[in-house]
Amino acid sequence: MTAPLIDPFARTIDYLRVSVTDRCDFRCTYCMSEHMTFLPKKDLLTLEELDRLCSAFVRMGVRKLRITGGEPLVRRGIMTFFDGMSRHLGAGLDELTLTTNGSQLDRFARPLADAGVRRINVSLDTLDAAKFKEITRWGSLDKVRRGIAAAQEAGLRVKINTVALKGFNEAELFEIVDWCRAGDMDLTFIEVMPMGDMGDGTDGTLRLDQYWPLRDLRARLAERFTLTELAHRTGGPARYVRLEETGQQIGFITPLTHNFCESCNRVRLTCTGELYMCLGQEDMADLRAPMRASGDETPLEDAIRAAIARKPRGHDFDYSRQRAGGQMSRHMSHTGG
Ligand code: SAM
Ligand code: SF4
């Protein structure tokens, strides 16, 4: 172990989110255009490089790794990476986890559990098969549900992530809550962020009028349930409530609010080796060049420390201050959400 990563605001950085590919087998309308162009394969970090980078972060005090994408389970050979990372569990790393669209889980649930993964996040926005096809363009709800079942059979704890979309899944709010309770799954709602190719809806992309503030969603929940605010925080932009009538815990992720920046413990690594210190800001550090320049780990560790020293106090998701169109130019599938 080397000295832990501490940023200029005395926050310990112990959580790394890693995008292992920008590719995906879905085309969710709020995330990508149907004709998304992906990075040339040669620009991606190899699995060995991903291992080397993540291992450097673990040596430097990262205790939680979340693997994401794009769709992490479409990256060829991805189990080699998970199997490799499992050597750090209990030896610096407390948790190895992933966020997935669930499409490949029926195949991968068991090997993931064998690699030491204990909890996974599965993104699912609707329980209606036709609407699922509409929002993901290419996905099959049936397949995802089989994947979730396989995950639970393999002993993985499942959390469902649902993007709140006005006029789309608004009417399903209670159905989704009930479904998660019946299936013993945790549930978190995500407020939609204007990213990438968000358009006017004419080509099926997310429309601005689909923005459904979680404040409103929460008020709807409160019409049926007694909500108790929970104190625990994860260092991220999530808040939790308990539904007293069912005992369920529901999370709310509002990426656009600045409320939790002071406890931010995370950084994000893209599939090309760029380290983003804050989801809401464009500043990043290239780690691929220092890694490729030398087989020695010291220049890489120095580059990581220099990047953490630039982590900003908070983010800058102010619609009015962004470029015309009010959206981030970066794709969630590139930085991993
Ligand atoms: N493909 C995997 C999945 O869908 O879970 C992992 C990557 S995906 C980019 C990670 C999360 O970001 C998903 O829960 C997805 O719903 C969310 N996401 C994508 N675009 C978003 C947007 N514009 N606003 C809010 N959440 C978004
Ligand atoms: Fe793929 Fe996930 Fe983006 Fe949907 S949200 S297109 S599943 S990366």
C-alpha cells in the first residue's frame, strides 16, 4: 500500500468507477443516438491495462470498484478482468461491483458471483415489454428479467436503477416499487441528465419535456407511503428514504444538485484511460500515456496523484452556464455514468 489518495479538500478518494467499453447492445434514448459511433478498438485500454490501472488505484487506497460502460458485459473477455480483480478483494478492495443493463446476466451471473461480486445494479426503466423496446430501442425485457433471476439464483443482491421520465414511466411508479419489494430488490430512481445527443424527440431521442424532477416523484410516493429520510450517505449524489409501510429503502440520485459534493469520494476512469475527477466538469487527466510510457508503476502513480490534486470542490451542472442546447458534450456511456 502507498499513501492514500486525499484531494485538496481533505476528501479521501476510495471509490473508482471504471468504464470498460463505450459499446452497448442497447440504444437507450436518453443515453445514445441510434446511430452512435463508437471509439476505434485500438483506442480502448486493453484488459491488461485496465487491470494495471485499477490495481494502481487499489494500492493507493481505493476500496470500492464499480465496473460500468457502455455495457460492461459486452466487452470481450471481461471475465478475465473480473477474475483478475478478485485477487484484491480482502486485500485492499472491499467491494467489486458493476452496473449493467442486464442483457447478458443470464450468462454472466454465476461467473461474476464466483469472482467475488456480491451486489449489482441493473438498469430498468419500465416493466412493459413494448415500452422497454421503445426506450432501449434494441433491448428485450424478457431477457433482462431472466438475467435478474439468474443473478438472484447466483446469490447476487440486485439493485434496480430506474431513470425517471415524465410521461414515460410516471404511471408505473407504484408498480415498479411493488415489483422490487416482491422480488426483494433495492430501488433507486435517477433524475435524467441532458447529455450527448439529446434531441427534440423527432428521431426518438429523449425530449426535454421528459424531464421529471425527483422532487415531484418523491411527492407522488408520499401520497401512498410514509417516507422517513435516512441519514446514511454513500459519498455520492444519492439520498435514501424508508417506506414505513413496507420497510423498503428507496434511493434518489439527482446528479444535477450540488448537495453532496463536500463528501464526494469518487473519480471516474474512461475506457480510454482518461480520469475524470468530477462528473460535472470537463477537466480530466490522461493516464494511458504515463502508463504506456513505462513498465515502472511510479510515473503512473505520480500521474494519479497529480490528477487527484486537481479534483474540484464541486460540480457545475448549471443548465444556463453550459453550451447552447444545455447539455454535456460527454456521453454517459463514455464516462460510465
Ligand atoms: N449499460 C449499463 C446500464 O445501463 O446500466 C451501464 C452504463 S449506463 C451509462 C449507467 C447508468 O446511467 C444507467 O443506470 C443509465 O440509466 C444511466 N444513464 C444513462 N444516460 C443517462 C442520462 N442522460 N441521465 C441519467 N442517467 C442516465
Ligand atoms: Fe447502453 Fe446503459 Fe446507455 Fe442504455 S444506459 S444505452 S444500456 S450504456
